Amino acid sequence: MLAKDLITDEIPPLKTSDTGSMAMNWMDEFKVSHLPIVHNEEYLGLISDTDILDLNITNDPLGTHKLSLIRPFVAENQHLYEVIKLISNMKLTVLPVLDKNLHYLGLIPLTNLLQQFGSLAAINEPGGIIVLEMNVYDYSLTQIAQIVEGNDGKVLSCYITSPADSTKMEVTLKVNREDVSRILQTFYRYNYNVKASFHQSRFQDDMKNRFDSFMNYINM
């Protein structure tokens, strides 16, 4: 999935003639903390609610002030993972998308990004979850997939987490089998450290509750 596929038309950009109070009202309406400022398709940068309050420009047009705007963006053909990395590293609530001529195309809100990532991670697909812990140098996705497939299963999604300055990593697998007992037995036989496992019903309820809580937090 590419950045251009994640653009929403629901949140308009600000113009230089818009006031700070209008920007604050839009941020409140769309449940975001940033909005892009665009002038004739030229992306000028992102302004945040903190910027507006700190500069006390609520009643003035944005263009009448010399603003020190950050200018993060992604190109329209960049991958979803690159979008996630930038929006996470910079702690943004929206991320503008530009074409090859650096013209503004639209923006990607954090809420849309989370929903799309949920689909990509196969959260709603039936199956079970297995969490493995191993040394970084022992990781082999080929071997892990062979163990799952050798027990008539398929890996639907896989993601890796590794603490900083650690030689350990966790591999979280979503597989298409609700009963993962045979798969677990094989992992044990090959001396894998199975840190946790979840049946589909338990996992779905847990993930749904976490996702709903997070979405409610964003929309407060």
C-alpha cells in the first residue's frame, strides 16, 4: 500500500489567509494537533496547536506572521511502512503527501493509518497468535514459516520487536489456525522459547479492546 492510497479528502489544508482561531477550530473538529498550510498547491509546512498558542496568533491571518514551520512529507509512491516510520518518529497526527513536482496532494491522518495497518496485520482474520523470544542471530523467518506450514498452517502476518541495546528479539506471528497446539509442540521440539500464545477469540477481544481504547483516546 502506497501513501497516495491513504490520502483522505475529509481534512482540508489551511491557507495563509486563514486565522489561528480557524486553524484551532479545525484541529478540534478533526481531532488532530497539526494541519498543513498550502498556498497555490505549494506546501509551506505543518502548524501545530502549540505553535498557535505559543505565538498568540489566534485572531490573525497565518500569513501575516513569520512562522518557523516544520516541513515533513512523503512522496505519493512511498510505502506504508515509510509513512508509519515518519509519522511515529516525529509524533505527528497528520502527514502531507506531495507529488513528484512537490505539489500538495492531500494528507494522511494518524487514525486512517492505524485502521489500514490493522488490515495489513490481518488482525480481523481468524487464527491464533504465537510470540517467540530468541537471540537476534538465531532469527530465521524461513525456518519459522516451515514449522508453521509443516503443521498445516500459514503465517498471515509477522512483526518483530527488539529493545534497544539488546541481543534478544520477540517475533509475533498471526497464523490461520485457532488451535495452535501442534505448532507450539514443534516450536518446543526445536528449542524455541515460546513466550506467549493466544487463541483467536482471546486475541480478537484483547486487540479490539486495545484498538477501541486507543481510537477513543485519539478522538477525545
